[in-house]
Amino acid sequence: MGFWERWMQRSRPPAPRPASEPREQPRPERATLGERASLPPEPEIPRTPTAPESRIVTRERLVAAMRRHGYHYLTDERGDLCGLWGYRFFSFHIVENRILQVRGRWTRLGHIERLGELLDLCESWNRHHPYPKCYVRVQDDGQIPVLTEIAVPIGSGLTDAQLDNHLQIGLAAGTAVFDELDRRYPDPVAQGLV
């Protein structure tokens, strides 16, 4: 069946229905060019509240976020915020107004003899967890601090909720790494061995 045959079938009136079949509701007539069509009123769409606006992350906004959560903090010699959370040291850095870093440092230091074990722990953590980045630094005296870091791009700004979320994730994720370190390497002083 070609195009014209199909077209002709569409323009034919429908065949009469038996009385037992329900009838369709009549369709409203279309308005002609000079008449106005009476359309049903459009349903009112509820307005959603506008999304909070992203703003540039500044030191002042970090301070406000700390205060919102009741965190106690200090300011270091470079003007960065830092403090102790569960006896673990964390610092907060804004790098070139493009990146917010939350860094943590384990309260104890490993020794060079344990470098392989600490590297394995960091590698395993980084392989199995999306954050935080876990790494070590070997100091000149052979002691090894274990560090964590979360870096968040902030070039286009963050809302207060996003800023709060990133601070909390940095603290919680770093604490999880340090809890694992404390489990693997119990503090001899806390155990009464020293």
C-alpha cells in the first residue's frame, strides 16, 4: 500500500460501531483563524526554591564553616587554618584560589625500618579507596610521617553545603586512615609497654 492509499484511508469517515461498544468522547472543535480557542487552564507548576549560589572559597569562608560546626582551629605562620581532631593534626589550604586541600598527619612517626610496610599500607589504601590520598615522607633523620590529603577544585566556587561537605569528608577520611594505622601499629605508651 502506497502513500496515497494510506492517506485516503485516513480521510474516510470511520465505520459505524455496534451499539454495544462504548463511544469515544467528542473532540473539541478547532478554532478558526479569527476565533479564540477555549483551552483548559494550564496547571500551576510549583516553583522550586532557587539553588544556593556558589561563591569563591576564601579563608573567611573556611573560618565561617569551622564556626558553623563548632570546630576549634588555629592559624599557622602562613595564615592557613589547622587544628587537632581526635588528636590528629589537620590543616586546610587554599592553593592559588583554585584548589582546597584538607591534609592530615598521623600523630606518630614511623621509622625507616618500617618504610616498606607503610608504603604497602598507603598503596593498598589508595587502590581500594577513592579518598583520601595517603602517602609518606621520609625525613632526613629517618623518621616517616604518614599523611592524607583531599584536594577539591574550587575555581568556580562552592556553596556553603559543598564546602561543609568537603571539610567533613577530609576530616573523616583522614581519620579512617589514621584509625587503620593505630590498629596495625598500636601505641606502646597507651598499652603500658614503655
